[in-house]
Amino acid sequence: MHKVYNWQLNRTMEYKYPETRPDKQVTWLFDTNKCIACQTCTVACKNAWTAGKGQEAMFWNNVETKPWGFYPLGWDIRLLEKLGSQNWDRNKYLGKTIFETAPYGEEMLGFMPDAEDYLHPNIGEDEVSSAINQGDYLKMVHQPWMFYLQRICNHCTYPACVAACPRKSIYKRKEDGIVLIDQARCRGYQECVRGCPYKKSFFRDYTGKSEKCISCYPTVEQGNQTQCVVNCIGKIRLFGFKNNWQNPREDNPFDYLIYFKKIALPLYPQFGLEPNVYYIPPINVPGQFNKQLFGPGAETAVQLYREAYKDKYLIAVLMLMGCTDKIIHRFDVKGDIETGYAIGYDEKGAEIIRVPIKEPIIIRNKYDEQKDVYRISVS
Ligand code: SF4
Ligand code: SF4
């Protein structure tokens, strides 16, 4: 075991390999508050990568309704129960990670789901946290709550799948931090399936090998965002690259939301993998639940999101989500919050997108002179 620094835990921790960070790191931002659980992302990913034989129950992207949704069944609560106390002292994690609680002779605390656990990917969808009795009515903020959690491989900085693989078949690319399984080396031992706490490495019995999200690398290499992002109906997603926690740039949209505003947070940072998918936490969920999922910064992030309409830079980045297929490397804001624009630039500094910070409301006349018809709003 080596001592490595995990900035999400604010401390060093144990990991199988020495600390190495890629030149740049693939990163996703998901705004949980805007998701409508349409599953378009899930279908887009499935059509692109997992439509073959033996991949029927394999979803590299899934969207589950918390608190009752799981894919595979119970993936997180089964591990959380084993992990023990998960306390924080402000931003420092006092509990143990899955690497620090590894049973004797194993690389990390893990478990193997059963085949049946993958058969109901929509379990719990749209189910709220508690029963609604006859005669109940919704109060704001309503007591029975739920939210949609979008899940893909986190292309972790300290991947459990990499540490688990006895064949060294899994590797993290130096140029962009994408984690891949070498299909030629894999022998299907499934240690990555057991070890990944997010359960985002899957065994394909048709080939006898494991597979996982490849971060759509053929399209990323062309400067485009991933399939789950460009097909998102709710425009809740943004894909690109973040910088190291030690040298963030304020004009990088990922660094801005993660390091400067601290509004986008990792999922279960206490597992210790330094995951690279960042979530804006849901605002109508009990604080303790949010804290368990997204760490001690969740409450501040929720407050910031509620006030986001006052902050033109924050709103500007949120408006850049889902507005272009191209990867945005830098952003800028021109004008004020009422009439200004958010602008996205590519790697070479060329403008690729310009969107209004505040979407204009256009009220058209009921009478259309050109067509000589009345248009009646039925809404
Ligand atoms: S989420 Fe799981 S499969 Fe993906 S890099 Fe991390 S440990 Fe590996
Ligand atoms: S496509 Fe977007 S809005 Fe629809 S389920 Fe996926 S993340 Fe949510």
C-alpha cells in the first residue's frame, strides 16, 4: 500500500499504487435538480455501446430514483453498512475508506452482486421516501421526497477496479484520465466488479470478460462531449476536463463549479476513490441524506444553488450545460445578468457557443397576420 493524497477527503489515504495524476482529467457535471428521468441518456449510451449479445442487463449509464432506486440492487447501502462510521470534521474525513477497511488478503472492501440484482434497473422509479396516506396533501417543501441520481463510471483518480485487477488489465490514460479495460488482457476474474463500489464494471458472460464505460473516447478525442451528455433532454450535463486541485483556473467551467464555488460535489467521497463525476445536490432532500451522498459541502451547495439567480457567473456556467456538442475548455461572461451572454471557447480559444444568461420571453400576438389565423394558447 502507498500513501496518496485525496483532496476530496482533505487527507492522505492508502492506495495500492503511488499517486499519479493525468495531464488533464475527464470530468462530468450533473445538475440533479434539472433531471426528469426520461432515461434518454441511458438509451443513448446503450445504443452506442451495449446493444450486443450478453449486454442485455448492462447499463453503463443509468438514472435511479433515490432513496429506493438501485442498479444493481442495493449497490450503495450494502457497502455503506459494511464501511462503518463515516464522520467528518468539517472538510476532513475521519472515517475509513474502502481501501483502509480491506479484509486481510484483499485490496478493498467490496462485494459481488448476484445476477438477479441486475434484472430490475428501474426498481424504485418515482417512488417517494415515505408512504402518502389518503387525505395527505403536498406542503412546500414537501415531506415525502425523492430525486433522480444519474450514474456512470466516475473514471476515478484512485480506481478500485484498477487496484482490484490481478491481471493489470485496467489502466488510467495519462493524457485524459479515462479508465479502460484492455479486452485482450482481461480473463474475466471479475475482481473489478467486486471491487468497484459504484458497481460500474460489468461482467459479460457472452465474451467472458468485463466491460465498463469508455467515456466515449473516440468522440472525446475529436473534441466532442460524450453520448450521455449530448443527448440529455433536460440539459443537466456538461462534459470536459478539470485541472488539478492545486492549480485550478477560474475560467474553466469545471474548476469554477468544483473548486471555486464548491457547488458541484462527488458521489460518496468517503469511499476514497476521488471520483470525477460531480453533482449539484438536490435542493428538496433532507440535509443528512445529501451529506451522506455528497459529503459535508452539500448544505452550502444547496444554499448557493437557491441563490444562483443572483450570481451571473454561476448562472452563466449552468446555462452552458447542454448547449453544444463540443467540449468547452474556457468560459466568459459578457454584459449583465438580464441581457448578457455566456460564451464557451474551445481548446485553442475560438468561440464555439454563445447563449443568453437569461432566456428571453417572447409573447407572440394571438392574431397571425401572415397566415390570417388566431393562435390560442391552451396552456
Ligand atoms: S467508478 Fe468503478 S469502474 Fe469506474 S473507474 Fe471508478 S472504480 Fe473503476
Ligand atoms: S437524459 Fe438528462 S434529463 Fe433525461 S434522464 Fe438522462 S440525465 Fe436526466
